[in-house]
Amino acid sequence: MNRLGLRAKLLIAMFLILGVSIGLVAGQAVLLFQQDKSSYVFDLNASQAIKIADEIQANVRHLTEKMRIFADAARLQPPPGSDLKTVLGAMLQQYPEFLLFSVRGEDGSLRNVFTSPALETIGLSKETVHAAYTGGGVPFDSLPQERPFIARLGLAAKMPTFTLAVRGAAGPDGRPGAVLVAEIPLDRLYASRAVSRLFEVYVTDGGGKPIVAFTGRPAAGPGGATAPGGTEAPGGATLGFADLLPKSATMAGTREYVASGTAMLAAYSPVGSLGLWAIVQIPKARAFEAAHRLVVRSLAIAGVVCAAAVALVFVFASSITRSLVGLTRATEQIGRGQFDIQVPVTVGARFKRMTEELAARETALKEANKRLIEAEKMTALGQLGAGIAHEVKNPMTSIRGYAQMGLRKVPPDSPLREYFVTIEKETGRSLEILKNLLKFSRQETAEMSLIDLNAVVSDTVKLVMHQLSMRKVDVVPDLSEEPIQVVGNANQIEQVVLNLMMNAGDAMEKGGRITVGTDEVGGQARIRVADTGSGIPPDVIGRIFDPFFTTKPVGKGTGLGLSVSYGIVKEHKGEITVQSKVGAGTTFTILIPVTKTAPKAAPQAAAGGEKRVRVINLR
Ligand SMILES: Nc1ncnc2c1ncn2[C@@H]1O[C@H](COP(=O)(O)OP(=O)(O)OP(=O)(O)O)[C@@H](O)[C@H]1O
Ligand SMILES: [Mg+2]
């Protein structure tokens, strides 16, 4: 298993979970079906019958609600200028489901018969209707107000209809309300085709006499009541619906019986309190066959769902693992020190975040690596420089000593005097460079004490302000009003500020402005030296802190100013950074941690008591 790739493992795991769960569900369904086929089929039949009964009940409720309103309207005095006939005629036109209205008023006579154009087209005369209704077809006298009467009187020859009679509200004098009878197309009672064609569907009255019949086959079986619409009711020679239905119970049920040698299964359900029954029947063998087919189909669907799920899982797993593999590879590459990599961003927000984080780490690592290289370079150069400086310093001091001796010995007018002066001057300059070099390599450790950085910077600014103003350079102090305490060496800080100000002055040949600022940000003391000079080109800026890097002509700059400053700032546990724009100017920023207490080992120097030697070499 360990040898398998991540993708394979994911796939197997998902397949197992899916396969097992779908298999369990499908297996259980099959098992249940096998164990209890009959009750499954019985239940299926019964649920169909109940469904049909519910639908019929809803249809009838709908129709009777409207008819009750019409019945009440028929009892009331019609609006002036119109008679009852006009009112009901308008209603017939508005509600095409009613083919005919007949009203028996409170006085007991069947007064009005209205025909709609639809009724005319199916060829039914008022007289036929009148005769059918009054001849015992509609129980006008016994019709209760709360329950409608439904029957199939078989009036229309062309279009099957059923008769619905409703009693309106009782009059104020207690007399029973008007009875409104309507002839309605049969498909308004039950028209659903949602039930499978395998079933025969009937709606019968309480006595089992069919009102509606949907059979997918020609008339069969003698003996049963004749179903309307030319179809014969099922039940065969031995059983009619009247025998099939329970005598008293009003609950749905299922029964088995044999009709014309065929084993049948019938389910019945009462239609609310309408006194109707919904009956669904099917040959038993077909029912089992259908149920069997249903199970097979369910299993096939389960299989297809399973296959689709596996395909989806495959696609999903592939994309996840591709990202993971990409991320792993990137991590490995970073681990090997290869930072120039592109992490692929493929799936989802979570991976995006992971890759973004990785990319951010990668950038931070790159940065740290660059700084490390820089520090190592500085250290190496410093050590090298220190070694050379040590070796050269002594002979150089001797040379200068001899030159000074020579100067004293030669007569004032000797041509040799000039040579000695040059030797003395140049060795002096060289010794100055060596001293700087030694400082940079931190061979000379400075004494640290609690100092007011603000005061040191302020003193330094005052020191050079005048000289710089001679070169048309304005110095603008922007100093903090509060003292800023740091642990440091005042001479060294002064040297750094001087270096920066000198460089700024050098960058402004035609004059300009130097702003020197101090403040405290986030527990750090900040010194800023900004100029309006030439700026530092991008290809140069990365090298300005390197020892001996200079763009100034030979003899003018040694290229040690910034490298020494860098070393000093580091010694103060600080950071020095530069921002520059060619033609606009340069800003150096130094950050040194603020300290409120004196360092343990170092004796605290009195701010004014310290003697500082300032050597300013303005060129
Ligand atoms: N404010 C500035 N504006 C423009 N360029 C600058 C600025 N500060 C430093 N530089 C560039 O950085 C280089 C290195 O500066 P650094 O102070 O180390 O040496 P230097 O000034 O050339 O010589 P020195 O040893 O006399 O200071 C300079 O030669 C100059 O090109
Ligand atoms: Mg310099």
C-alpha cells in the first residue's frame, strides 16, 4: 500500500466508501423485496389508489366550492335589469368546466335549465336533462348541505360527463337552500395519467357502480357492472366491484381475487367523505413483473450513479493530487536551495492559500538568503581587509615617521622637501583608510553606553551645517523634541551621520537640501538623512555598502564610508536601508532599538562628560 501513489490511495478510499454505501443500500432494497414481495406489491397498489383518491377529492372540492357560490347567488335576488338566467349564463361562460346548470329553488320546482354552447355541441337537449334529473337521478330532497351528490347519469352520448349536485345555504326562515345541479366533463373528476398504464383505474360510487374507468384493454369479463364509456368493469364473472369493496370500512386496502382465470390484485381507497371509491387493479403476475423491473432499474441506476461518482472522484482526486505533487515538488526544490520556482495554483481557494503562503515563504527565504550572502561577503571582506590593514599599518607608520624625520632634517630650500611632504601626506591618508578598514571589520570594539541619540544627531548636524552651507547645501534638521535613548557609542553614531551627510553633499554638486530627522517608531529610534541629489542608479544601489565601492574619482572617495556605517549600525543591533530615485534624491534610514535602561556591563557615560574627537574631512 505504501508503494501506491497518493492518487491511487485516494481513489481506492473513495471507491470503497461509495461502493460499500451504495452496495449496502441497493442490497438491502433487493433483500427486502425478495423477502416480502407480496406486501411490497400490495403497498405499491394501495399507494396508487390513495393517490388517485386524493386527486379526485381535491377536484371535487374545487368544483363544489364554486357551485356553492352559484347556488347562493341563485337564491338571492338577481341584480336589477338581469334575471337568474343571465347571471348563471355568464357564469357558464366564465367557467367552461360547467356544461349545464339546473336550479331547484326553495319552492321545490326545478325551474331553470341553462345550457352552455359546449352542451349544445355535444347534442344534449334541456328536456333530456330535465327528465333525467327529475326522474330520480338527483336526490333533491335528501341532499344534505355539507355533502355534494356525484353520479354518472350517462346523459351525453358524445362526451362523457358526470352530474354534481350541491345544496346552497339555508334561507333565513330555515328553509333548505337551493340545489344547483351541474353537468361536468368526466376528465374534470379524474384525468391524471401519472399512474402507470399497467394499472386499471376506476372511480365508483359507494355501491361499486363505476363513474370513471381507465383500462388499458378492451372490455373484459362479464357479470360486473357495466363501466361507463363503453368499458366493462373488471371483476370477471365471479366478482363485481360491489363484492370487492368493504361493506363498512372506510379505509384503503388491497385484495386478491381471480377473474376469468387471472389472478388479480386490486387496491381501493375511499374518496374523502364523498361516498366514492378509487380503485386500482392489476393482474398479479404483471405487478410482480413490474416490481421486479423496478428493482432491476434501481440497481442499474445505482450502478450508473456509482460509476459517475467514481469518474468524478477520479477527476477530483487527479486535480488534488496534481496540486499536491506540484506543492511537494516546489517544497523539495526550496529545500534544495532552489528559490526561483513557480508554484502551480490549480484547485480551490484552500490550495491557492497554501501556494500563496508557500510563495510568500519562498520570497522571505530568498530575502534572508540574500542578506546572509551579503553578511558573509562583508565578513569575508572585513577579515581580509583587517588582515591587510594590520600588516600594512606598521610599515606605513614607519614610512610616515621616516618621512617626518626626513622633513625635519632637510633644509627648507631643498627640492627633497616636496618629496617628503608628499610621502608624509599620502601615508597619512593611507593610514586613515586603514583605520577605517579596521573599524569596519570591527577589530576595534566600541564602548557602548546609554546615550541620547537625538542629542548626538543634533550635535553632528550643527557641526557640518556651516561647511555644507558653503557648498550651497541647506541642512534642515527635523529632530524629535524628546530625547531618544539607545545603547550605543556616540562617536560611532556621529561618524555614521557624518558619512551620510557627506555623501549627500557629494551628490549635490550644484547645491540642494539635506533633511536630517530623528523620531521613535514602534520601539525603534529612527534617523533619516534625505537629500535632493542625483540619486543612485538601480544597477549601483545593490553595491553601495560594499567596502571600496565608490563612484567618485580616484583620490576623492575610498568607498569605505557606507561600509563602515553599515558595520556600526549592525554593531548597534540596527538596520540601515536606502531608498533612491535617480534625479530626485536619496534617503538613508537607520533603525536602532530604543532602550530605557543602561547595559549591564557598560558604565554609564555622562552625556556631557564624554570627550569626543571629531575628524571631519570635507573635500
Ligand atoms: N546620498 C547619496 N547620493 C548619491 N549617491 C550616493 C549617496 N550616498 C552614497 N552614494 C553612492 O555610494 C557610493 C559609496 O558610498 P561610500 O560612502 O561608501 O563611499 P564614497 O562616498 O564613495 O567614499 P568615502 O569612503 O569617502 O565615503 C558613493 O560613491 C556614491 O556613488
Ligand atoms: Mg562616503
